[in-house]
Amino acid sequence: MDWRKSLEQSYRSVKELKKVIPFTLQEEEALEKIEERYPVCVTPYYLSLINPEDKNDPIRKMSIPDILEFSEGGTEDTSGEFQNTVLQGVQHKYQQTVLILSTNQCAMYCRHCFRKRMVGMSSDEIAGGLPKMAEYIKAHPKVNNVLISGGDSFLNSNAVLKQYLDCFVPLEQLDFIRFGTRTPVVLPERITEDPQLVEMFREYGRKKQLVVVVHFNHPRELTAEAKEAVRLLREAGCIIRNQTVLLKGINGNPQTLGTLMNGLMRAGVVPYYIFQCRPAAGVKNQFQVPLREGCRIVDEAKRMMNGQAKTVRYAMSHVTGKIEILGSVDGKKMLFKYHQAKYDKDNARIFTAEVEDDQNWLEL
């Protein structure tokens, strides 16, 4: 099936989901209120991975609304994205990287999304003119890579993706171009049923290295269809790297996390980050794992990982930068290191901070 038709058949309301997922009347009424604030969209493919009778099914937790999304706490912009915006939809937080929010659309609206403030709704942060972006990059010669994200960058049409490639591939200062997408996980047809997309990446990849950053969170997402999407991108010359979010009730145990990391390597996907779940509004109380527990989970998972998977870093995307979470030291203190820093004073800085057993984030 053409990926657009599959997307058109997505379940976009609680009433539609009820045809497949059993809800009580009380649950339905509560979830419809959530739907008014945080959009619902689940592809037929991803919905087929859910056991509808299991309320704790990890695939369900990532895709089906939950009343915990209305619990108090959390912030709208956990990593200071507004502060880093230099043009509409363009962020420049780290010296070498420019981030472009190319669309507010996703194939599926993940319930743990840290951009819940904008995905599927506001277009205020979405990228506008490509020429201005190129001029901005040229004016900042230390920029050596661009990350085209969203939303989901692969929800752009091939014509739009080609415009980005035509704009950025000729820039000699760029070592590579990254695309952030979850389509191999939730809508693999976007790749497996679109040879034009694959051929376009093969063509431009001969001129500039293309990197596709994907987002697998659970071993059950590594289906035959998902692996085929990865294989096609790899054969087109793309480097595939994965960012996982540590999520309570989904991959928040060593066995699941270790199995996922090894499975990714087996499929040709290099584990990149295991991110601490951000304290975003509508996410914090449902998915966050305490920092100390997260360290234990990651360390135990690494014991079962193969050598290549062990290169993954456990980190948080903080307002001040990407902070690697290294582990516990004496008493209540934990050890951290800036993997990437917004400010020069923090570059590669190692520091300790007191962390309570139930603490989920750093306030610096």
C-alpha cells in the first residue's frame, strides 16, 4: 500500500481507536478530553503491534492516550528550544549543529513526545525559507552539520526533501546531513513502498554523507517490516543511528533495554543515545524513571550488550547542553559530564550533584 493511503487510514480519535482497543465509557470520556489538547494519531501498522487486551502493553503505552497526561507538573519547553531559535523553525544551540523543524506532522503522535506543545498543532516554530537558512549557515563557518527534524522529517514529501538536499548538499562546510524520523518504526511503508525516496537518498548520498536518526524504544518494534526499511536506507548509503528514550513501563528494565540495543546492532542500527525522559508537560508523571534507577538499568543492560552497542551514552538533553549521566559516587552525589555544551564554560566539564532517590532531572 502507498504510504500516503496508509497514513490516511490512521486512527485519529479515541472513538476510532475504540473499534480496536476496548475502553470503558469512563475511560473514553476522559481520553477524549486529553485528545482535545494532545492530538491522537496511530498508523494501522503500529496499531497491529498492540495486544488490545493488555493495558500495560508497551506499544500501547507509547501510542494510546492515558489519563496521566493530564496530571500536574512538567514544562512546555524542557530544553530551551525557544531560546535557541535564530530563524523561524531553525535552532542553533550547539556551535557545530543547526537544527531545523521542518514540519509539525508525525506519522504517529508518541505519548512521550517532548514537543507535545507543537506536534500536530502549532506551526509557529516550523521552518520557512530555505535560502535564509543557507545564508545563516554560511555566516557561521563552524557549523559542520544540519539536523532536519520535526515532527518527523520523512512526513515531508519527496519534493520537499529534495529541496532541503538541493540547498544543503552543495555546502562544503557541512560534513553530513542528518534526518530525524520515526517512520521505520511506525510507518515503514514510507521507505519500503517508496523507491523514489530510497533512490533520491542514494543519489545525494554520493555527494554528501546522509545520516538517518531513528527512534526505536522496544524490541517488539524491530519487526521484519522495520528491518527492511532500515536495510533499504543502509543500502542507499545512509548511516543509521538510534536514539532511545528510557521510559517507565516500556523499556525501564535491564533485560528489555539490553535486548533492544543488541537487536538494533543486529539490524544495522548503531545505538547513539539512551535519553533520560524529559519532564515535559503531559509526559513527566507517566514515563520518567529516577536518575539513580536509570543509571542502574543502563549499567545492568550494558552487561548483556555486545561491544558495539556498549558505545551508547546515557544522557539528558538539558537547557545547558547534553549531559552524560555517568553514575553514583559518594552518598547522595552523582557524576555527570557535558557531552555537548551550549556555553563554552561547560565544554567537557565534569561535575557532581546531589541527587535524591526519586529525582528525575537536574536543576542547574
